[in-house]
Amino acid sequence: MAAALAMDLRIRVLQAVSGGMTVAAAAETFSVSSRTIYNWKSRARDRGSPKPRDGKTGPKPKLGEFRESILALIRENSGITLEDLQTKLKLPVCLSTIWLALKTWGIVLKKSPSGGRTAATGRRAAASLVGHSDAASPAGALRVHR
């Protein structure tokens, strides 16, 4: 969405139109659309000023009313998953909406269970693998053990 145009431009355009300039001529002169000028005129008539509306536009937050209960549950159990939050609180939204709300509130949930690695990886793991054939396996297939 484009940023609101400056108040001084709005005022100059409206003064030119109220001074007798046509809306089409003012639109051409000030490089704005005619629709914009009509919107400014109606806003000035309805509110007394052509200034842009205040506040945030867009959809309202879906989890606003659940915020305190979500935060309380996270305080109780910091290792809780998004799925657990959704089921325990019966949240009426999908997991990505919960994740986005938490991100907006500055909360990051742990992504994996605690504990370190238990298995070797990389070259060491490949070197520790031993292959041998088993008589019970078909056609002497190779089995890999750790």
C-alpha cells in the first residue's frame, strides 16, 4: 500500500478546486487522480479535514482474545508445541496463524526436543558400519550393522 500523500499537497489541491479549478485540471496539475481529489473533498466535508485516517488498517488479529491464556500456558510449559497450544486452548485457527501471532508477540517456541546427538554422523559413522552376508538373507544380500 502506498504512503499517504502530504497534507500540504492535499490542502493546495482542495484550495485550487474550491478556487474554481476543475477536478480534472487539478488532477493533471498536481499529478494525482481525480478519484483521490473526490475522496479528499468528501473526507474534508465529513470530518472537517482531508487528513488520512488514523490507525492500523487490515484484518483484526484473530488470537487477540486468546493472548493471555496462550502466554499463561507457555509460562507453565515452555516446551509446549503449537499443536498442543491449539488443542489445549481449542484455538479456532491453523498452526501457521498461531506461529505468526507468537512471532509478532516476540515469542519463539523450542523447535526440537531437548538432548544432544547420540549417533555418530559423517565419515566416522560410515567407517563404523560393518557389512557381512547372512545365510538367511536372499542371494547373500549385504546387511549393515552398527
